[in-house]
Amino acid sequence: MRADNRAALLRGARACLDERGYARTRARHVADAAGVSTAAIGYHFGTTDALLVEALMQGMEEWSAHLGDRLRSVPERPRRDRLAAVWGAVVESFHGYRGVLAASFELMARADEESEIRDRLRPTIEQARRGAALQILGIDPQHDPDRAHRAGAACYALLSGLIVQWLVDPDSVPSGTDLADGLIDTIGD
């Protein structure tokens, strides 16, 4: 039963993150969504914040896997067409993950004040950069770590900016074609 309560709390926390966001979710909300007592949060996670961070990290991992699947399905094409397809797939990957993506920015805002959160996010962001270099640009971090780091940081910056634009005004997010054209106009062909 205890393992079931832990899993129920993670599901409840995820539902609350999607519905309320990080900052507006309280222990009572999560416990009600999970169908358990608030004491179960302390038993399994110590604090509500620890539970929310765990649920958020799982949600981001789920979205990242979804994004990876979408990117792997983009066929090889000439550079401009591939960039357009890749960035289009990136934007499409946001659908169904609005709550998690928004809550991730709430958590990042807290990282400045809470070193534990910052320490947990650092390796996640570095892993995301390496993944972006490989999945978006085909640069293998094992074979060219410096180039992958630079390119992955650029991709991560674009990705983060796209998420912000999509969260604020999803109807005006640039298309994959617009992004590919903008990148090629900026860096050259």
C-alpha cells in the first residue's frame, strides 16, 4: 500500500502541476488528488516541495522522451528542410505538456534562492544540451564534446525561448520553416 501511495502522490502532484502550476499547489491539493492523507507526503517525500520537484522532473523526462521520439522520426533531408522539420517537431512536442513546461519555469525562478534546486537542475540542463546537440543537429557529444556543448547550448536557448513564446502566445509561435529560415539568414548556409 505504501508504494501505491507514493505513486498516487506523484500522479496527484503531476495533475496539480498541470492544473494549478508549481507555486499555487499546496499539500492538501496533492493529497486530495492522490486520495491519501497529507501525512503520506511527509512519509514518502519529506516535504511538498520535494514531491512537486520529483513530479516535475518526471514530467520533464516524459516530455523529453516524447520530444526525442518526434525528433528521431524526422527523416534526413537537405539542411534547411531538416531544420524546418526538426523545429516544427519541437513546437509540436509542447502539446499535452503545457502544465509541466510552465511549472518548469516556476521552478527555475526558485533556483536562484534555493541551492538544492539549482544543484538538481544543473545536470539536467547539461544533459538537455547534449541531447539537443545530438537530436537536433546530429552532433555526437562523445565524438566532439566541445562542439556539442556550444551547439547544444544554442539549441537549448532556442528551445527555452520557443517554450516561453508558446506558453505566452501559442498562436504566434514561429513555424519550423520560419525558424530554419531565420537561422540560415543569421548564420548563413
